[in-house]
Amino acid sequence: MDNLTHSLVGALLGQAGLKKKTGLAMPALIIGANLPDVDAACFFWLEGQEHLGFRRGITHGPPAMVLLPLILAGLLWGYDRWQAKRGARPEGRLRVHFGWLYALSFIGCLTHPALDWLNVYGVRFLEPFSSQWFFGDTLFIIDVWLWALMGFATWFSLWREKAGGDWMKPARVAIAVSLTYVGVNGVISEFARSTAGEMVFVRSQEAIASPVPLWFWQREILAPTFKHKHNWLVAHHPQSISHRGRLLSEHICDFDAAVSQTASNSELDAFLFWTRAPFAERAEDGSVLLRDARFYDPLVRDRFSVALPDVKCEPLNQEHSGG
């Protein structure tokens, strides 16, 4: 999920009462909820699409869930000591308890891969012990409804606290409603995925129910065809599921042939490791672009593609491929 969502989750947990456990609890929860995204620094040393195979891996796995909170707790504890020595420590701050700082940093960090699992990009929970990707297919990566719910609840909780009212209840109610919202979306995705069986000539067991922006009750159904597993059909649930769907692209190339003609390189290897719904599309010059059906939107698709300029597109026989 996006970092605003991660931050709001940390803030709500604090406003639900956890911030009273120790001084600097809110920084521990909010920073901890974002900390696994330190892997975004890979953009400084990885090129092209290499980051696709690196993100949501080692910093989201079990060792990181132990070490990252420990580092964060140590830094916050040291910061409190440093302020105290300088005479700059706020008088109203609670006594800092390292054990609680670590526990809250740990809780914040745990929420991060749990949220990342909810979208179609996926997360590798078990790195470095296993590189298996896990996909929740439940929420779009930016969910404005969660922003609105959690943002309002955080503001209202802070306002009630300042006014001397019961400030924990709004945060706790918002957490319960958010969990219900996630659960409902999970049911919607599973039901939408089951409708892929209505599309003939597809491998319905491999179908993906991809959430769409804003309209949380809608899903884009992606499914590979029986004849060509790298030729994807798309339909929309609930409006336009049909017996065939439509081809995601009319300019499909033979994916296996294109990859077999390309020497192994770090960018290609990263794409093949990361991709879940791969296909090959003909570029304007007749060469090949490797794409992932999950991210074929014109606004983002070039960010998730690999160009093979020296490989000529070999068209597929699209008989029984839908559309």
C-alpha cells in the first residue's frame, strides 16, 4: 500500500491507546509502519526494471521484522537520551521504556507487509528463506476510502483528546470498520475471480481479480487463454463479464520465443522473477516489449515493462483466444 495508508495505520494504533505505553510511542508506530520500505533505496543502485525483483522482499521478511524494530527502538531511545543531556527533552513526554519502544516498533513493522499483501503486486513474506510471492488481490494500492476513514478518525481522536473526551474510542471503531472493509473486499475479489469460469477458452483457475481505483466494488478480471498461457483476456466485474471477454492486447507476440532469443541479463531476470501475468507485445518498430497484465494501464505500463529491441515479434495464432 502507499505510505500515507501505512502512516495512518500507525497513527490509529497510537490513538487507540498504545501511545500511552511509553514516550515516543507515536514515532515508533508511524515510522515502524513505513520502515520496511527502506528497500526503496534500491532505486539508487538498481537500473531499469531490476527494482521489481528486489522490492517487497528482504526488508519484509522475518529477519527484518526482528531487526528493523530493534534499530528503530534504539535510535528513538538514543534520541530521547540525547535530548535529555542537552536539556531539550519535552517536559510532557512520558518516560521512555526501551521494551515498549521495541514492541510498538515491532507492531508497526508487522502491519506493513500485511497491508502490502492486500494488492496484486504481492509481497515475499518469507525472504530470505523462500522467494515465494503472496498475493491478496483485495485492495487497490491507493484506497481513497481507507484514507478518508482513517484520516477522519485520526483527526477526530486527536480533537477529542484535546477537548478532554474519550479519544481512544474513535480510533478503535475506525480500526474495526477498516478491518471489516478489508474483509468485505476480500469476499468481493474471491467472488469476482470465480466468475472467470464464465469466460470460455480461459484457464479460470489462474484468473486474477484485480481491484480498480476508487470503485472498490469493481474488479478487472484477468485470465490466460487455454491455448496460449501468455495471451490474456480481460473482463470487468460486475458490469461486463461476457462469455469471452476481450483480448488485453491485439498485438501479442510469442512470449517464450522472445525470451528464448534473449541472453540472460539482470533486468530480464528481475522481470521474470517478479512477473505474475507475463505476455509479450509488439512494439511500433516490430520488436518486443515484455509486460505484465496486472499493470497494463497506459499511465503505468511502461514502468513495468522490459524492451527487447533486438528481438523480432513472432505473432501468436490467436484462434480460441477470445474477443
